[in-house]
Amino acid sequence: MCKKLIRDTNFDCDVILTVHFLLDQKNTVLKPNKPNKNTADMKTRDKQCEACKTAFPTMYRIQYTTPKMWVFVCEQCLLRLKKDNPAYTYGGTWKL
């Protein structure tokens, strides 16, 4: 770890700031390591398909009945429900 002194002359008196940074072999500043997102530590999120009642990590928000209500469905049910359906409206994709 190196220390670098920077003088700030915007003030009436000199203020010395100490900046800590890491240098690699090419003398460039290294960014601090981000925490590793291990998939085992990540919380799994699934939604249940309104039509087939199966959980999926990617769902599609649609309206397909009258009166119109927003529901989440899987891709297979989406393709089946939107075909030749005048009440069908797409409302977005929900992903993990």
C-alpha cells in the first residue's frame, strides 16, 4: 500500500490530505475487490405460474381474461394464452 500526499490550495492554509491506494506492477491504481456473489449465498426467487401452478425464475405479466386482471405466467402458458386472444395484454417480464 502506498501513501500519496495531496496539497489542497483552495483554503487559506495548506491542508494535507493523505490518500491510500494500491498499485499493481504497471503502476496503475487498483480498484478494491467487490464481494464475490456466490450463487449458493444468493436467495432464490421463483414465482408461481397462475395457469399451471409451477414455480419459475422468469415470469410474464399479462392480462388474458375479462374482466382484466394482471397475473404472472410462465413462457409456455404465455404462448398458449395469447394465441388468438383479444383480451391479451403484455405487461412486462419479471426475472430473478
